Amino acid sequence: MPFKDILAFKPWSLKSMTLRNRIVMAPMTRRKAAEDGIATDEIRQYYERRAQGEVGLIISEGTGIDGVHSFDTATVPRFETPEQHAAWKRVVDSVHEAGGAFAPQLWHCGRLASNPIGPCDDQLSDRPDGTPRPKIRGMNSDDFKQVLNAYISAATASIEMGCDALEIHGAHGYLLDSFLSPSNNTREDEYGGSLENRMRFPLEVVRAVREAVGPDFPVIYRFSQWKVDDYKELKFQNSSELSQWVLALRDAGVDILHVSTRDANDVAFEDEDPKKTLAGWSRDLSLLPVIAVGKVSVTLPMDKAYGEVKDTVADPWPKLKLLEDEEADLIAVGRALIANPNWVQTVRDGHWQDLTSFDKSLLADLH
Ligand SMILES: Cc1cc2nc3c(=O)[nH]c(=O)nc-3n(C[C@H](O)[C@H](O)[C@H](O)COP(=O)(O)O)c2cc1C
């Protein structure tokens, strides 16, 4: 079947959001905002180019929800003040003018922030260059309130500025994910211990966001098995644990699950099913639409992407086929969209071999 006829390039809609195709730009931190967390005009143009390249839904790079604990570098854009909102609004307007849809990724770095908080007091080992990392402070009841309020304000701002959806970053070892992780969360109160307790704070965030945005605005939740400081961690040992989590997300008000895997074709629980991916399991168990992600049209896995080995372009079909196989509803493209703002047009028109391969040097500029 020619690429132009596959599901990936057909429109899709949910609640108030309509997408011209099912290709999503994966959230990718660029750390190129102004020091006051304001998304610059260069950032606006970077997203505008992907919208002009016909991406269906653009999910922003992680944008910090507050000015105290949420970010790891001053040049991470933020989503807190009227000036920061105005800058994002210019991005949203440009994406809309080019026919795209836009969702900010609301990010709290938690344990990995420059001023870190987390489920418990903790100390990460020194950075590779030998400099010590700041001590992580375990969250108290004031912190819980402050973080919830920051999510509520950011969610309200997303609606006010005309975003099409929002994504809660609950993946990769950052704040919400660290609550789920038994190794990061050793609290002895109702927020730690059993899976039910470890899910409690992320679910409180989802419920607060849902209440802030009302029933018709799509809320996406991104989660992962892996985290940046431990690629091998498995939060869900089997489908029954995963089921508990995805059903709880659905009940709390999530509309779309963004299942962050490093390779979208990876099998999730081999002993239970020799083929099914984490996206496929999440979709079947929750009956929610799912975004799959990981290694679309790239060859190197994430942990090798910044090394000396050069990447080469791969056939995107094995990933795009996940939509035909009903393992996912939308597919997110990460590194390949940094290298190819017109990825959608190139692949849809049958020319994936002409894509530019991803190279870490592309991260130096916003092109
Ligand atoms: C430069 C870069 C920055 C990233 N920043 C984020 C981020 O801010 N939030 C997030 O959830 N994932 C982030 N990721 C992960 C991507 O969203 C995506 O899941 C990952 O790159 C796998 O997709 P790919 O193989 O198509 O690149 C980042 C990845 C890259 C390459």
C-alpha cells in the first residue's frame, strides 16, 4: 500500500481536537529559551516549520510549570508567567496558521531539577564531570499544594491561549514518574509503598488538571517504563500492574496515553504475549487512544544517539504499521523530525530514503 493511503496520514479527532493526520511531534527539550523561561521567536519558527511540514499534532518540548523547582536549566522554557504564556501563544498561533495542532508538555523535573524536590530526601551521585548534584528534598504538604497549583495554572493557561490539548509529562524519572518508581519513592505515608499509594500523587495531578480544563479538552498523559537515570527500570512487571495504572489514569480523566518506549516495536511482556507492544497493551487494557513512539525512521537507540556512531535512515513502515495493527492510534516522531521538518510530506509522498539522518550536531541550533 502506498504511504499516502495508510492510516498514519488520515485525519483523526477526539473531543475538541481535530488532526489532519496521525503524526505527532514528540516532545523534545531544546534548552534554548531566554534565561527568564520565555520561548523566543526562534523557538516559534522552529515549531512553525514543523507545522508547515504538515505534522498533525505538535507536542512542545518539556515546559516547566513553575519558576522554583520544575526545571533543570534556566534556558528550559516555562509556562508560568503572563510573559511566558504570551510567548507560547505566539507559537500556538503560528502552528494554527500552518494548519497544525499544538499541545504543551507540562514538565516538572522533580528529582532531576536544578533545585530538586522528590518523593523523599535523596542524593544522586556526582555528575560525569565530577561536580556534585544538589540534595533532593522530600516533598511536604506545602510542596504538594504548590505543585498541584502550578499544574492547575498551567492547564488553565493552555486553554486560554487556544492550545488543542495538553500533555502531562509523567515519564522518564521526573517528578510524577519518581512517585511511581519503587526505587525513588520510599515514603511511608499514603503516597508511598503499594502501587496504589505510589500512583496517588500523579492521579491527583490528573484530576486537578481535568477539573481545570473541563470535560472537552483532550488531556494526554505520557508515561514510561524507563527513566533517564535508569534505562532498565521496569515500573510495571506485568500486564496486571499496567492495567491498574492505565485504568486509574482513565478514571482520573486522561483521554490519550502517550506510551514512551525507546523502540515502538519492542515487546512489552514477552512471557504473556510474544508480539504485543507497551502501547498495544495500554490501548487494550484502557480502551483509550494511544500514542506510540520510539525509533521511527532512525536506526540508533536513544542511548547511542549522542555518541560517535552516525545514524542512518530506516524505513518508517514497521512503526507506522502499528496503527494498521491496532496497537496505537497516533505515532510520535522525535529525532527524525529534528532532522527533517518536512518529514510528513517526504514520507507520505513515498520518499523516506531521501530523509536526512539524525545527528547530535543538529541539536546545536534550532533549524
Ligand atoms: C533532544 C531530545 C530531547 C527530548 N526531550 C524530551 C522532553 O522534553 N520530554 C519528553 O517526554 N521526552 C523527551 N525526549 C524523548 C522523545 O520525546 C522521544 O520519546 C524519543 O526521542 C524517542 O523518539 P525517537 O526515537 O523518534 O527520537 C527527548 C528526546 C530527544 C532526542
